Amino acid sequence: SRDMDYSPMGVPAGLEYLAQIDQVLIHQKIELLETLIGFETNNQYEVKNSMGQKIFDAKEQTDCCTRNCCGPLRCFDIKITDHNGQEVVRLARPLRCSSCCCPCCLQELEVQSPPGTTIGYVCQNWHPFLPKFSVLGASKETLLKVEGPLCAISCCGDVDFEVKSKDDRVIGRITKQWSGLVKEAFTDSDNFGIQFPMDLDVKVKAVLLGACFLIDFMFFEQTGDSGQRCSVFG
């Protein structure tokens, strides 16, 4: 029934643990086929707590043609499952324009929990130089803002995207963690950390999780032919 999809406090089923933590780590699994021959496979991730214990699995659901023809710009669904294999969050990204010169078709991600029930969105904001996003609620009201650096390239260190309140106070961050020169150059595997206030609404924490995946695809996915990291501004 509908009521069984939520805990007594209105938290979507399967997300209760997020209420107890203020940080998650996201590790992308290395795909051997992709590393060896450049064939784009569905991205797979593990979401862990600060002690390295797995909380969720996340797997992209995209057909072969879309993955290898559209590359990092592709539309996708990502299913996030708990340790029982139960889907607790679904992320849906439609196909959108990648150019910063076209502000009418900016990137957007819908976050559902349970699947089929929208709890929020991540929407790119137009800016000629900086990566900027709004974290929206189910009714598309602005809850938080995310702002990245002028150069969102992980060439020799971590890259921080600041999470800000509506009045521009920094309350957390999404960090692309540098993996070392060899791994950064030759694999498409990324590691992220997300920090947020412990008392932040669990649904908003889930939407920030979605923001991290969108940022990964927009700025840190390799383009298959060139082996170079893509950029939404490039």
C-alpha cells in the first residue's frame, strides 16, 4: 500500500539511515571492458558511510546505443537499491542541451523515492562560467544551491562544489576526490564525498545524492573517443 512506502516520520522507506549521518562516500566501480577498449558500459556505484560500510548500490539503466552514441550527455535512469536489493531511489535525467549558450535547455535531474513519487529536482542554473545548480523540492521550490569552481577539472587535486542555503551560507559540499595521476588519466572511475548537516531533511539528502551523480556525468565522465574528461561548457 501507499502507506508502507513511508516510515512513521514521513521518511521514504529505505532512507531512514540517512537521518543518522552527515556524510556519504560514492565509489564508482571500474568496468574492465570500458577501461580496455573504451566501450561505454552502464555506470555502477557503491554508496558508503564515513567508515566505508556500504549503504546502497546504484546502477545506471541505459541502452547500449544511447550510452555509446550520446556519451556523457546521455539521458539515464539510475536505480539506487538497499542491501536487500529493494529499489529505494530512482534518478531520471532527460536528454538536454550541453551548451552554456542555450539557457532554455539546461540540465535537470528528477529524484523519486519511492520510485514513482517525486521528492525533488536538481536543475542547472545558467551562468557563463560557473557550474551552478538549484536543489528543488517536489513542487519545484528552491531549497538549496550548489556552486562549483571556475575550473571543474580534477587534474591534480580535489574539486569542491559548495552546498549553500538560500541565503548563501555554505552548509556542505560535494567533493570529487582526486584518485591519483594514473587512475585519473586512464580510467573512468570516480570517487565523491557528500557532506551535509545531520538534521537536513532526509529527502533533501537524497536529492543531493542525485546532484552528485549529475555532476559526475556533466564534468567527470570521459568522452569515449578522445579519452578526455567532458565539460558542460566545452
